[in-house]
Amino acid sequence: MLGTIVNTGTILAGSVLGSVLRKGVKEKYQDALYTAMGLAATALGINAVVSNMPKSKYPVLFIVSLAIGSLLGTILDLDAKFQGMVGKYSKSNLGQGLSTGILLYCIGTLSILGPVMSALHGDNTYLFTNATLDFVTSTVLASTYGIGMAIAAPVLFCWQGSIYLIARNLSGSFFSEDMIAELCIVGGVLIASSGIGILKIKDCKALNMLPALAVPIVFFIVKGLFF
């Protein structure tokens, strides 16, 4: 769990640093940071899709995942509930920043494969690399959205901690390369949609699509049981 603890700590440190820097940033520069974050999230999302698509053995799975996940998330109205909950404690658009940050921190090859490697082989290389990237990202996000971005740190800890425990106690093969590729494709679409929302091109309500991440997991569980 050392790698996950370090990763969580870097997000907290970056959030504090970014919030301190934010106090001296004028509004027009904050707007520039919003635009930069939107473009960065969109680019990172597209890159995740493009780099993992060739690895996919089930090219239609991500489409089915997004369709089912979006429908379920819309029925549950996850985005509105999350934004409403955050809005009670913040007058800024912190909800948008948190949803983007959580997706960027949690949905990626390093953040998923890292805890698996740590649990099975004691290798924290992936997590330390991810921690470095997340430190930079959290600093920029907090300089844009404020100290509230630190809330994403315990979310990351629970996410990576759960993966670590599953890999440690069940089977390392549960998180296969095929599953990770599919999760990264779906996650990439979610990250890109979040970036599009920040740029105010279209409010894609990325959180309503969050259940889409569960579809590939269910698919591979069923496939392993019956095929």
C-alpha cells in the first residue's frame, strides 16, 4: 500500500500548493487555466482511447458500456446529485473540477495496473510514476478550482486500495490486460467528455456515464464464469 499512500499524499500536497498559488492569480488568468485544463483533459482522454483501442479484442464493448452506463447514470441522475452536494459547500464550480480530477487520477493504466503490481510483486514503480504526474495535475487543478480539490485524494485512496485488496486476496488474473484496456478506453471517453464540459462546448454530464466503467468488469466476470 506504500505506493497508494504516496500517490494520495502527492495529490494532497499538490492541492495545497495549487490553492496557495490561486490566491495570487487574477480572474483573467484563472479563465486561461480553465481553458488549459479543458484542453488537457480532452487531449488526455483522446490519447487514452487511441492508445488502448488497438489492444481491444472487443471493439464494440466500449460502445455498449457507454450506452448502458449513460442510461443507468441518467436514471440515477448522478451528475445533478453530485453537483448539488458539492454546491452546498462551495459557490464555485468545484463539482466540475472534482469530477474531472477524480477521473484523471483514477482512470488510467498507471492507476489501475499500479496497485495490481504492488499487491502481486511489491513493485511500486507504476504508482510512484503516477504520483509524480498527479502532483503536477493536482497543483494545476487546485490553482483553478481551489483547495476543495483535495477531496479527490481519499477517493483515489479508496479506488487504488480496493484494487490492491482484490489483487492481493483474489487473483492477479482478475485485472487482465484485456480488462484494463477496455476500462482505459471507456475511461478515456469519460475524461474527454469532462474536458469538453470545461470548455463549455457541451455539458456531457460525465458523472452520469460513470456506471459505464462497471460494464467491462461485469462482462469479464461473466466471460470467466461461463466461457
